[in-house]
Amino acid sequence: MRTFAYTKYSLENLITRDDWAAYGIASAQQQADVIDRIQSRLHSNIQPYSFKVFTKNGRTMCKPDDLETAILIRKVNKDFADLTKARVTNRVETISALKSICSEGLPMTIIRLDIKKFYESVDIDKILHCASRGTKSTYALRRNLEHYINWSRSRVKGVPTGVSLSSSLAEYYLMEHLDKFANSLPGVHFYRRYVDDIIMVCSSRRPAKDYIDELKCILPEELEFNSAPEKRDIITLHVPEDHGSFNYLGYRFSIGAKINKTGHRPVNLDVAPSKIVKRKKRFVHTLLQFLKDGNEEDLRQRFLLLNSGYSFWDSSRGRKMSAGLCNTYSEIDLPSEALSSLMHFYRASMMNKKFQLYHRLRLSHLSTHTRRAIISLDLQRHVQDRKHFNFSPEALQNLSSCWKK
């Protein structure tokens, strides 16, 4: 039976064997002690949450500092999401639906927008008010949401980035204050928002500026759309000869001219150019790390990590998450020009004398076996077969560390 109470049973159900390993739990008694400490925090007047604040890629991030906080966040987030139905839109479903509507031969205008620094800019008092209205029947949940917002108020701007509860709170806030109004705007045929990335397919009868202005009017006043050219697109497909391309959620959408026989437009999905550049940079850092430490096994493992699918444990959500090239870009059309470009780059690093690191690699002890593995990788087939490998949390941390420099 579903309960919103913080009973020992409901809290125990959120602890996994992965938590035992991650937080050093060695016995059932230690787990019971964790549950007791959670309940003790909830029954006292002290702040029940403890987060580690750190910087990653120039952004302030947060993560649970102890198992008690991780379990409490999972419980609060699960209860809140179950009550409000606040869940991030399914990325694969969004991409598939967008591809389908873009292929229709009807005149349309496609608009892509991005909310600037969403988590940092959102008004936490409005977030709390909105969340409280959605959880009127559950006092304990509202109280723990208040604790969370109060922790955020004195330590970070907006809501903590990197915590699942922040995602759910922000999602519900925009569901109530943006999405339900945007979906009913005149002329909007298709509207989706994935966190802070918005895509709209609209009627060609009105200028794109009108749609953007109307969306600005319903966007919460503390938020704004990013004006940077790479953060917005306007594609006009008003006559059969029109064609265009745009990036959305890491994909490159290329829409061709209307085909007379079918009445539809061809739509090709590929990896966005910026994502390919990012992977090339990571590969260069991988080679530099090998030239620095000489660890060929780590080089091979990093190459697999860079070009495969893998899973990792998300302590905030309390479950495994899928990531990596083969998982993130499952909807691309093969053969892919982007993947071909990436394969050519890998081969050039081993065979082209003009490649910046070519001569240093030739003088290194890099084995013929590893060189051939890099040169011969069929990335098209690799992605098609959804190649997946398992890495421990420690291995993921070690292998990806050189990409963060």
C-alpha cells in the first residue's frame, strides 16, 4: 500500500546494495541505524539535509553528503512526483514525435528556445508556493519541502543543481506556470519542453516573433530566454522548396524540401556538431593522459567509455542511469555523417603525420594492437549494435577525470 509517512519500512525500501557499497554500510544493524538517524532528524528542529557543494564545468552543483540525506531526498522526491505527476519529459519520445511532425508536408515554423540559467534564476519562494499548493493533503511532505528550500536559500542561487528533487520542483513549477498555457497558444501545433529547452512547431500564418513574444508573456517574470545565437533557432518551412536544420537535445535535425509524390519532407537525425567536437576534445585528452602516465589499459578503457553505452549509479535518484554514445543517440539515422567524422578523426590520430600528437604517439610504447583497435573501430556498427560495457563508480571517476581538466 502506498504511504506518504516516513516509516521504517518505507525508508528501508529506498536503500539498495549499491548504497551499502557507496556509503560503507556493512550490516543490517548499520542500515537500521541510518533509518533511526533519518527519523530522529525529522522529529527534531534541526535541518535534516546535508549536501556537498562543489563546482563542475563552472557550475555550482550539489550532492547528498551522507546516506541519510540521499534516502530522504529519494523519499521526498518520489512522494512529490507521485502526487503532482511532475516528471521530466521522455527524451526519446520527444525526439521521435518531433521527427514525425517535421516530416509532414504542411507549412510550418519551427522555433527552438532556451531558458537562461534556469535553476539559478528561478524564484525559490514561488517554487515553494507552487509545490505547497500541489501537496496540500500531505503536511509531512510540505514540511520537508520547506526544509529543502530553506537549505537552498542560504547556500545557493535558486534551487540546487544536480539533485533530483530540484528537477521535480522545477518541472512542476513550469508545468503549472508555462506549459499548460503554451500548449493552448493560437497556432501552436506542437510544444515540448525538456528541462529548459523548448521546441515549438507553429502555423506559418503568423510571424515567429509573435509566438516568441506570447511565450515571453507567460514565462515566469524572473526567467528569460537566452538570446545567444547558438541557443535559439527559427526554421521556416512555408513552401515546398524550403529546407533547414536545427539542433535539439544533442541531435541535429536536417529537414529537406517537400517530396511531391508522398507529400512529406525527409528528416535526418544525426549527432549535433557541438557534441562531436566535445568527443574529439575528450579523445585528445585521452591521448595526452596516456602520453603522461603511459597506462595503455586506461587508454583502451577510456576509448570504450567514449564510444559505447554504460550505466552509472545516481545516488540522488537511487537507481541506475544509462549514458554514453550508444544510449544518448539511439535515434540517429545510420549511416551517420557525424559518426563518420569522428571515425576519421580517430584514424587520423594514428595515421596522419599532420595530427598534432602523431609523432609523440609514434615514439611512445603504444602497442600495435591498441593502434589497430582505434583505427579499425566501426562506430556505425558499434552504435547500431548498442554496444554496452560495465564500469564501476571508481573506474568511471578515474577514467573521466582527465576530461575535466
